[in-house]
Amino acid sequence: MAVIRTSLGPDDAGSGSPLRALAEISREQAALREKEHFYVLNARAAGYSWQAIAAVVGVSKQAMHRRYRDYRAQEQHN
């Protein structure tokens, strides 16, 4: 029976560890989310519609509305 590991161990120090690779992917995804947020807000400030931004991002306008719900609420109050 295979041993199920629940955390990184000393044998996982190498760059070939699948858990290390997954951790790196997670960090990269977080950085990309921040970058997307920055550019979405800049696009809105430049006057682009949610539909135009959604088309470039590759999601529906409704998906963009859900992602940026808090920003949209603030935008509507200004």
C-alpha cells in the first residue's frame, strides 16, 4: 500500500517535486490575478465597457460582473 503524504518533506527539496511545482503554480496564479485586476481597473478607468474587457479576457460579461462585483458597486456610487 502506498504511503499518503500530507506535507513537503526533506526529500522534496529538489525542483522536480510535484508539490513544489504545484506551490509555484499557485504563486504564479495569484500574481496573474493581481495583474489582471490592475489592468481591468485601468481599462474601466479608460472608458472600456465590461463587455469589451470580458471579450479580451475570454469570459462572459456576467462572469466579469461577478469577479468585480465590489468594484462595480463602488463605481456606481461615484
